Amino acid sequence: MKDLKGRVAVVTGGASGIGLGMARSFAAEGMKVVIADIEAGPRDEAVAALGADGAEAIGVECDVSNRASVEAARDAALAAFGKVHVVCNNAGVAGGTPAPIWGCPAEDWDWVLGVNLMGVVYGIQAFVPLLIEQGEGGHVVNTASMAGLLEGAGTYGVSKQAVVALSESLWRDLKTSGTNVGASVLCPAWVRTRIMESERNRPESPRPTDEIPPEAQVMRDMVRGFIERGLDPDDVGRQVVDAIRNEHFYILTHPKWKNTIRNRMENILEGRDPVTAAPEDGDFPVR
């Protein structure tokens, strides 16, 4: 898809952070944009801002952990613009109870995997058959994380590693089926987003009542600092546009992390134990 002008993009979690960065980059290419997001206020603001810059954009309420909601977003996009060409399964959350992996409550697993993994599954199932049927070319971008390529990171890391594997399967199936639809997996490290405020969109469910352990709070504060100094979401959006144009599958927003990925692969190949290093200069695997 070299020419994006006039094409239609759907971005889940598109009202803020990386999603909004992608939406703005698509609009700058002359694309029509569907902001699919669970938050009404930010969604309306994003659509208004895009419209003020001359873009054609609509907002759609979408809870990606609900299959019917994702399908309704697809139908709304078709009703508004008639076609869909680029789908960004981007909505994601980080959070849950600070605990060893065996101590994470079931509701944390349900929430994190429901959004981060099943949201991508539902997006693929709702949109890929449409992209193939249209026959006009298309592209799917699934947002994982650098945590999807490294070890650890708890429930979040588990969900993001699954998104990487899912995206690789999608790419293979699209290629072997002879379609003209491409796929990419976005693996960002530190980006200036509201990922640490994910609980704001968590559905009503039993919440952990214990206080956060001091060491966990120290880590959270450190992560917030890395995020505040992170990459501009618009820079990520431009990298995504480039990947779509040039059919790049892995989108690694922070090249300096390649050595960390390489070290992990070498540990696997050499049969060594996993090594989790303390974060240094922002080198820690969270989007």
C-alpha cells in the first residue's frame, strides 16, 4: 500500500497515546480515520482535532474485549466510509496487582488478556475477511510491546508475547493464502502515553485492596519517569506509516533495544537461564 491517500484506517485505542499518534499520521497522509475507543470524552476531542486539521474522521465507542463491540466498530466504519483498508489493533492496558506471577488474581488475567490479546484476536476476525474480500489491498498493525520480545513483565508481558506470536501467524497465513493484505507488529519501548493510568478504563470488578508494596511503588515511579521522557507518539505514528508503505513486519521503535533482544535470543539458543537486568537509562520493557 504505497498510496494511502483516500484510504480508510480504523484505530482502536485511538483517542490517546500511540493510537492518536497513528491517527494523526494517517490523517496527514490524507486518509479517513475511525477513532475506536472506550473513552467518550477523549474520543470526541480527538475527532474534533483531526477535523479541525481538515481530516475526515469519526469516533466510535469500542470495548475491544467484547467481540460484538469490535464488530460494531467495523460496521460503523463501513457505514461512514464504505471501505476499510488499514486496521490498527492498538488498544491495550497495563496494570493489575503487583505480585509474583502465581499471585496475580484471576480478574487481572481476565482484564489484561481480554484487552491486550483477545482485543487483537477480535480485530483480526472482524476485519481481515473484509480486507481480503475487498481486494483493494490492506494492512493490519497489531500493537505489542518491547515486552513481547523480552522476558518477564508479568501479565502484561505474557499478553504482549502472545500478540507477537499471533501477529507472526497472521503474517504467515496472509502470505500463504496469496492475499494482498499485509501485517505488522508494533513493538514500542518507552512512549509518552497514559499506559500507567489504564485502571481508569477497567470495568467494575473486584479490585485488589492490599496496599502496593514499597518496592513495587518504587518501580512504578521509575516507569512513570521513563514514560514521561519517552518517544513522542507522533514519531511512532510516522514509523507505522513507513512500515505499511514498505511492508515491514517488525516495527521496533527504539533501535538501541536490539542488543537486548539479541541477548535474550542467545540465552535461548545457548540454553542459559533468563536474565532480567535492572532498568538502566530507560532500558526496561514496557510500552
